[in-house]
Amino acid sequence: MSAEKRFEIFRLFFSILIALLVSFALIFLVSKQPVAAIMALITGPFKSGRNLANVVEAMIPLIFTGTGVCIMFAANQINLASEGAFHLGGLVAAAFALKLALPAGLAPAVCLILAAAAGALFTALPAILKIKTGASEMVASLMINYLSLWFCTFILMHFILDPAAGAASYSLPKTAKLLTLFSGTRIHFGLIIALVVAVLGHVFLYQSKMGYELRIAGSNKQFAEYSGIDIVKVILISQLVGGAVAGLGGGVEILSPIYSRFTWTSLLGYGWDAIVICTLAKKDPLKTPLAALFLAYLRTGASIMARTTDVTLEVVQITQGVIILLAVAEQFLSKTKHRIIAREAKAALQKEEAA
Amino acid sequence: MSDQYVLQMQNIMKIYGNGVVANEDVSLSLKKGEIHSLLGENGAGKSTLMKVLFGIETPDSGKILLNGQETTIKSPMDAISKGIGMVHQHFMLVPSLTVAENIILGVEPKKGLFIDMKQAVAEARRIAEQYNFDIDVTAKVEEIPVGVKQKVEILKALYRGADILILDEPTAVLTPQETDELFVQLEKLRADGHTIIFISHKLDEIKRICNRATIMRNGRSMGTYEVSEISTDDMSKLMVGREVVLTFDKKPPVLKEVMLRVRDLTVHNAQGVLKVDRLSFDLKGGEILGIAGVEGNGQSELINTLTAINKSYGGEIFIKGADIRQDSVKGVRERKLGHIPEDRMTSGCAGNLSIRENMFSNQYTDPAYSGKFLLKTKVLARRAAELVKEYLVKCKNPEQNVGMLSGGNIQKVIVAREFSISPDIIIANQPTRGIDVGAAEFIRRRLLEYRDAGCAVILVSADLNEVFSLSDRLAVMYKGKFSGLFTDVGSVTEEQLGQYMLGLRHDEELGGAIYER
Amino acid sequence: MLRLFFSPDFVIAILRATTPILFATLAAGVAAKAGICNMALEGIMLFSALFGVMFSHMTGSWLIALLLTCVCGGVIGLILAFFILNLKTDEILAAIAINLTATGGTVLLLLAFSGDRGSSTFSTVSAPAVGGVNVMTALALLMVAVMHLFLYKTPLGLQIRSVGENKNSAESVGIKSIRIQYIALILSGILCACGGYFLSGGYMNSFTKNMQSGRGFIALAASEMGANTPIGGFAVAMLFGIAQAVGNQLQLTSIPVELIQMIPYATTLIGLAVFSYIVRKRKEKLAKG
């Protein structure tokens, strides 16, 4: 491994460390029982099998949106619509699960495919708008996230609402639900789909022709043009694939044992989490499970902390924020980086001279 | 005696970090109230000298005397405060602001908290009138023509009190009428006591307007001359020349069939300016056609059209007999065309992808390297390692990012990529610009090897050594046409070449550009 | 129904809905003029909404609370500038980080401050209204004029615009672009803080978590549609306010509330597309000369 890459990893861990320290400091500031809170945050997930299972459950949606964002960002498109795609995917899967009475094996498959398709079309919208009118895909994607939210809420309230259950749909049929993998937990078949998606995402991005074109177009547009790559096509496909993955994630989440009805009436924030995952995974879908594990662990720890002490769950978002800030700050630790690289260059020189 | 000079640059030496000697013992003296031409080919060291004068670069040795007083110029702001103004080739204007706002930017007249816009406009008008510039100072810069933009740049410098004006190829972007207008104004400035450094390649213009000329070649000064006392032929002789004669054991060319046929090719650039003018030529397998010429005479447009990056052109292009009008870039490349682009960083590679990933952008769809969907990653990795070895790319391994390599090694990666498709046609645009001697030598030998193997090569280069020593036929491009074409490259002298490059000579009948059947 | 739309109450309702977005739009505009897309508006707004109620509770004065909130907004702008300009963090990622921190940080801070979870229950002093119009609304309208004068009539404004449009040319006449961008981002933070302050100290009279609900993002779009000028931004923000006020009225009808909620976002999206298309055509025309 080159000094450059080693340094990147070092910086990532250093950023995580600082972020955790900041969070601890905040906990000390707000809590009357800071030590208990920190202990709950750090060791809580280990305390019981159920807690560990919660970590795994929380990982699943993060892997999906993380992988989706990796693919969209690899084409250098700042499309933040994975948030809305996830939401829409959840609604589509739930709505079709309720409306189509399909047999057990088939129902989840059909619902998930439809969820993925909805997600794909959804995230392609900002890209199409950009290509046709030049409108910033970033701003457009921020707007359509809210359109997704209200559209989904509209469908919920007017088409699939169970009047007996408040703001929730009818119970999703058992036939459409994803299987539980381990009894006594809510770890479900979605985990396997998520891992497969992460692997396929990696293969797509790093081993397929399309992924290769996409990364070239993402890293230097003019070089792509000179190489004869159809940039418009590549951008569209990247947004379609990324959105499909995010939509699929929403579908998986709603059909998981965690939910029995569609109840989402506000944006869940998985799209923003995905950006943290993508940053931690360095745009490689294969590393998203690891990054998701980290975030899920933190989340689970935080919710245990929130249950058992006086600190709220939201401390995690601060940790995430600080991690992003530091992990992508090019100049952060740049002196150390320079030292490491210079040292390596010197060593190489000496080796050359000795030979 | 020195008091007759407003500015003297004495024995300026500038060596860049990568060891390139850009200025070697260069001296330049300006008399008050003269238009002084700084003349030289691309890469002769004019820009470096002007950067030193304008405080952008610090010289390694040498002195600058302003009105006889030794001085150091630390920054462009420092230069401006000492009365030196520069009009860059690429205008430094803010498009959405008005002319007056551009002129006063950074030195705004104030009335309380606000800009005194009335005074700003009045001052801009006053200075425009003082120098007979007919400009609407309230117009937005984005809406005025190029010639007027240039006037705004000059006014900007004058407003800041410039006594010495550096104009970097001011006529390159102007129409003949605009050029005439500019010259009238420059004469007026001279009459007012301003001193002007006029950088240009155009000898007729220098004859028309300049008093004296300092000629540079290969980082050195070839002397300063009274323009009235030196002929354009002599100027071109001093300007164009080779320092070291490269020698290659070049076999005589073995010509094959015509690979590339170009007929009446006409190309306009995005602004609608004619850049390639009814150009026709043939290129056979086994030969290298060198194209020399001062930059901006249509070479880039020609190459971009031949490689289908530019799709709007008049005339016809055939590769191995097939019309390429309907071809995409990919389509042309699939006809086995290799293209070394002019600027390796902007279009030749993706700096943050690995060497391996940069090696196959033109051939990853080849069945040897990919199936229907997937790349054959193992084959690619093996092939990349082979190419790295074959092309002597200095790197830790093929997984290293291309951006981390030196210029020469990046160029080798590009060359490896373009040559590894076993091309029938190679279009090499400045293949050795700005890279170390070893890498340049390596790339030149490779070009010859491919030519010997029957490949047709177009070589566009600003390096005359290179075109002279590699070309089998040598064309000079001037204003979108071949002004000269030599089938016997060995017999061409540098003086001749210079005359064609600078438009002093022009052959109407170009025998040899097209092969008669 | 129609009569309702033309009543003075309705105009006030429009102005009320416009105010927070207008502040944020002006904030987005000044940053954009300096060449930076300030997506952190969302987070700054949320932080300011909390700071507003906290400071007014502590000081008992809406004015001091507003001033202190503005200081905090400026500081967040400064932090953002430090990361973008000095540490070379991608501006979008830096903004996302600030937004995430705001989402978590406000809840945590509120908890530490009062023990409240999610929404404030302590007493606050909101900005007063004069004749039905909140002073913050008046301030927002005033700021349109002030920002217009600032950007187009002062030396600093001219320099901000030149840095945003062509950094090289600005630097070639001795303007220190980093300094200018710092100033623009701090200003952006302060303006946005006013918007956040109004959310919890006028629009509502308490703080609720995530109460900004996308207004920062809408402001970004609104500013872009208004060519990042204060007056253009004002027009678009008004349009948005009208959409929202109409929406609020329509809620009394049988049209589903969810569809009404979509109106502002859909309007913005369509407006943005149309505006971008016009700009693109105009640029193409200019390029052809």
C-alpha cells in the first residue's frame, strides 16, 4: 500500500477519533451522568444479543443508500435525491404489497423490483433536468425530496390508510414480508440482499465496462470526451442505477420485520447518512457494509444511551457531521501527509542507491 | 547613458523547479516612449521574462532597473504600483460588470460608504477620451466585442497609472480592422510618452508599429535591433532555429496505401472564426507528416476534426477509404487511430485514476479486454504491467494514480495507451512538450518504430528539432492553410521554415500534399 | 374565496410566510455572488431558531436575542468558510456536515439548556408586530434594499461580485479573494440567522426540532432563480410566500393537504428549470457573439 493510501486511512481514523471525542465532550456538557452515557454508547451494543441484532438491522438500509450514493457520486453528480428515492421505494413496495395479492415467494420480489424502478426514475429526474435545461442537479434533487415526501404521504393518507391505525397504512400482508434470518431477532433477508447489492455495486463500478466509463466521466469529463465515451448516457445510467439501489433499500426496509405498516410521514435522513457512508467508504460500495456497521453501531449505542440515560439520540448526528468535515478536508493534517510521503520517497531513494 | 532607458532588465536568469532553463542571461532595455517588440517562438522564454517583469516569477539572478534605480518587483500589485501594466492574452475582465466598473475595480472612488459611480463613469470616460478610445463605459463587458474588451484592458492599466504597458499577443484575437484601430491607439500612447512592450509573432505588424525589437530563442536573447534596420527575413532567421540537431538512424520511408485523405477541409471555431481553410492532403502508411507552425494557425482545430471531437466541418475526411462524417470519436478510434492530445492533463488522462485505468480508455471494449458487461480485470492488470515495463513508466506499480507521476511518465502512459491498439494512423499533437529529455527521446523513437511498421503519422509540434528530425514530409501551417510543404525535409533550412511559419512566404501551388494516383 | 385572497390579512399572511425564506434567499445570494454555494443555510437556520429562543429566554429582550443570534450565525458562517477556504473541504460536503450537526446539536443543546426534548417549553420573547406586520418582516424587506445597495453600490459589493465571477481577474487587481469570500460567508450566516430567529420568534413562538423543514434548500433554489440578486431573490421568495399562503388557505377546501404542501417545491422546481433554460440560451447567444 502506498504512503498516500496509508495516510488516507490514518486520517479517516483520526477524524473518527476526534469526532468521538467531540461527542464525548458534548455528553459531559449536557448530561448529569456522562460516564454512564458514554459507556452505554460504546459498550451498549455488546451488552446483549438483541442489541447486537439491532446493530445489524440498522446496517441494512445504510448499505443500500450508501451504495447508491457511491454510484451517483462516482459520476461526479451531486444528486442528493437518494433520500427521496428511499422514501418512494418504501411507499411503492408497501402500496403494491397491499394492492397486489401475490403468492408468498413472488410478492416481495415484485414489490422490490417496483421499488427499485421507482427509485431509478426518481433520481434520474434531476439528471434529466440538468441535461435538458442546465438546472443544478443539486438544487433540483433537494426540491424533489420534498415532493417525494408529500407524494408518499398523499398516497398513504388517501389510498392505503388504515382508519383504525392513525397515520399508518393497513397491515402489510405476511406474504409480502421478508423472511427473518435468525429467530428471536429482526435480522431479515434484506441483509443478504444488501450485501449482494454492495458486492454487485462494487463489480458494477470497478469491474464493468459501464462503471469504468462512469468513473472516467466522473473524474475528467474532457478525457472521457476525448476517449469517445458518451457522457450524457453515462451520467443518466449512473443516476438510474444509484436511484434503483436507494429505492430498493426503501422497499427492503418497509417489507422487513421492523415495520408492519407504512408509517413514514417525514423524511428519514438515510440519504444524508448515505453521504457519510460514501465518504467513509471512499466511494467503494464494497466498503459500505463496514462503514454502515460503524454508523449502525453508533446509532444503536446512542439509542441505548437515550433509553438508559438523559442524553438524546441526536448526538450521533454531531459525530457524523464532524467526521465528514474532517475526513474530506484536504488540508487537514496536510503537514503530516507531506512528512509521510517525503519519508517514503527518501526511503525509496536510499533503497535505489543501495541497489 | 542609462537615463535614456525607463526600464532595464539585466542578465535575467530563471530556472524552473523541474530544471527547465526558461531565461538564460537575458537583457532587455526599454527607451522611454518606444514600442518595443519582444519576438520569439512559443517556448522561447518571452512569457517567463514578462512574468519576471510583472512580479509573477522571481528571477534566480539578474537585475531590474526602473528609471535607472535598481528595484525588485515582488508581485503584480507591486508592478502596477511601479507603473507597469499588463494586458494578458486571456482577458482579466469580469463579464457581468460594466466597462467603468471593470476599470475602477479594486481602486474604487468613494462617496461615503458607496462607490461614487458618477465619478467612476466620469473618470473612465475621461481616460477613454484622453487616449481617443471610443468606448461606451456603461456597457456590460459581456456584451461588447473582443476588440473593445482589449481596449478596456488597456484602459484598466492606464487608469492604474501604467507608464510601461505589456501587451501579450494583442492582435491574436483581433480582426484586421480592429488591429488597425489598436495600432492608431498605440501610436497615440507612444506620443504621450508611454512605453509599450509588444509581444507578437507577426513580423509585418512589428514592421508597422515597433521601434525596436528584442528577439529571443531558446531562453536566450538574440539581440536587440532597430526595426527599421533589420529585414523580416533576418528577424525570422534569428527567431527560428535549432540548437541541437537531433539525429536518428532513420531508414528511408517505405510508403504504403493512403491511410488518411483530407479534401477541402474547412473548420470554424466556436466564435465562427475560420481556422482551417480548404485544406487538402493525403497521408500514406509508413510516413510521418510533420506540421510546423506558430500556435493558433488552425493546428488544434485540424486535429480535433480528424479525431471527430469536432463534428462540424466542411469538406471530406476519409480514413482508409471510409468517410468519417457519421463517425463518433469512438467510431474513428475503432478505425485504429491513436491520438496523443495536445494537453495531457486536461484531455489525456484522468489524474485521480490509476495507471492501469488510464491505459485502456480507448480499447476496453475490445473482446480481449471485456465481455458483454464486465471487464477482464486480470487480463487488464497483466497487460497494464506489461505496458508499464515496455514503455519504461517509472512508478511503484500500475495501481498508482497517474496524477502522482512526472509529466514525462504521464506522457508515456498516454503513448502506451494510444500505441498499444496497433494503430494504422497516429496523430501526435505536441507529443514531447514539457517533458524530460529521456522520455522525449523514447517517445520519438517509438514514433519512428511505428512508422517503420507501416503506420501513418501526423506530428504537430512546436519543437522544430523534432519536426525536422522525424518528418518525411513537412508542412507549415499558416492561417488555416499549408503555406509550405517540403517533401525533402533534409534540404529545408531553418530560415526557409521561419519565413513560411511567419507568413513571409506562401506557396500557392502545393505539389506533394496530395498523392497522384 | 377570491375576496379572501385580496384581503389585507392575506397580504400579511404572504409576508409572514415569505420572511424566513427571504432572509435565507438573501443569504444564499451573497454567498453565491462570491462564488460559493451555501447549502449550510438549512443548518444555520435551525441553529439560529434555537439560539433565538434561548437568548430571548435568558435576556428577556427580543432585540438582544436577535443580535446574539446574528453573532452566532456569523460564527457558523466563519467556521464554514474556514473549512471550505482554508482546509479545502468540498463546499457541499462541508454544508452537509453542518446541517447534520445542526440536526443533532439543536436537540442536544435544547436538552442541556432546559431539559426539553424536541421542542421548547420555556418562556420566550418574540419579535413584536406593528399593525399586524412583524418587525422581522419589515427588517427582511429593508434588507432587500440594503443588500441591493451593498452588492451594487459599495466597493466591497463590487469586489464580492468580481471574485465570484472571475477570481483571477479580481486577484489581478489586488483583491484578496479569500478575504472577500470569508466576508461573504459571514454575512450569509448573519442574514440566515435572522431568518432562523424569526422562525421561532415571530413565525412561531417556540422552537421545534427541524422547524426549518427545507427552507434553507428552498432559499438556495429561490436565489438561483432570482439570478442571485437581492431583488430577483425577493421576487421569487414572494412567489414562494404566495404559494404557501395560498396553500394555507386551500387547506380549508377539500383539496388534499399533501398536494398543497407540494406546491412550493413544485413551483420552485419548475421555475428553476425554466430559469436555467433561459440562462443557457442566453449564454449560447453570447458565446456566438
